[in-house]
Amino acid sequence: MRRILSTLALSALFLFAGPVVAGGGEPAKATVSVEAAPGSAFLKLNIRNHRKIGKVAILVRDEKGRVVYSEEGKAMTGELVRLLDKRAMPLGELTVTVTARDFAITQVVR
């Protein structure tokens, strides 16, 4: 039951949290930053590209390689921000992989 409620809450979060438009100068390449503050219940995923990102796939895997979160969509701007609920994911090391037409970046979060 807890798993279902967490999934519903996470789905609602993504429904209302759309892409954020970057202001100012554009970076020369794609970057992905994952912020995991120890006291926070969220992982903040920030994706920036020098042009419109387009189709994007986000995969989060646990230490054993199992997919614990997956999202595919389309970003119509050069920046995409997502907040992922850490409570719906297992404790330990997580591997975040972001793939788009211009880049494929993998980052490990502890």
C-alpha cells in the first residue's frame, strides 16, 4: 500500500513539475547535476544543454542494477529539472543515467 501511495505521489509530482526555462547565456555542452542533500527527501536532477533537449530518457538503478525509476519524455527547452522522491527508492548507491539525442551521461549518487 505504501509503495502504491509513493508511486501516486511521485506521478503527481511529475505531472505538475514541468520543464524550467534557463535564462542568460547557454552552456557550450550538456551537463547533468544530481543533488542529494542528506536532510532532504528528494533528489534534484538538473539537465542543461546548449540547445533544445528533445527526447530524453532518465533511468535510476540501485546497487544491484535493478531499475528503480524510469521516465521518457520530451523537453522543449535547453533545461529540464526533476525532483525524485528518495523515499520511493532503496538506500545505498544509485546510478542515474540520462540519455538524449546530443548526450548520454551517467552519474553515481551516494
